[in-house]
Amino acid sequence: MKVVYTEQSYDSLEELTDFLLEEQGWTLEKLLSFRSGLLDKADALETTYNNYQQEEYLEHLGKGHRRVIEGHVKIIYRIEREHIYIIDFFDSRQDPEKMKG
């Protein structure tokens, strides 16, 4: 299996890091460490992808979205053939209804 990041996942990660830096006042060092941890967790899905729960807020799409939680962030992904697509980095402090799009 190979992890693939979607454009949406990059956008949501950038949005999240901007929020933590500008609105939450995180230091750049703390932010980079946290971001690195998120990416490491996502990359580890190559071997652990079946260990995590379905994402109930996306069940209506019927694509088998799953989530792995790192701190307050849900890493949303789905599996297609030999690929694990990272779809979103969702800050779970937000209203989960926003995830439905």
C-alpha cells in the first residue's frame, strides 16, 4: 500500500497550521513538531490502515472513509486498490457537521 496526499489534504493541513500559528499563538517550533507528527502518523498508515474506525460523518458518501486521531486532529483517509488516500486533516474542535461538506 502507498500513501497518497490529496490536494484537499494539503489545503486543510495548511489551514490548520495557519490557525494554530496565528490564532492559537503556537511557536513555530511547536507547530513544526506537531505537523511532523501528523505526517508521520499519516505515513504510518501504509502498514496500519486497517486498524482504525470508519468515519461516521462521511458514511453517507459510501466510500469507506476511515479516521486516525492524532491529538485533536482527525486524519481522514480512504483505501482504493493499492493506495491510501489522505483526504483531510480535520481539527476535531470544529463542528463535525463541517466535515460533511
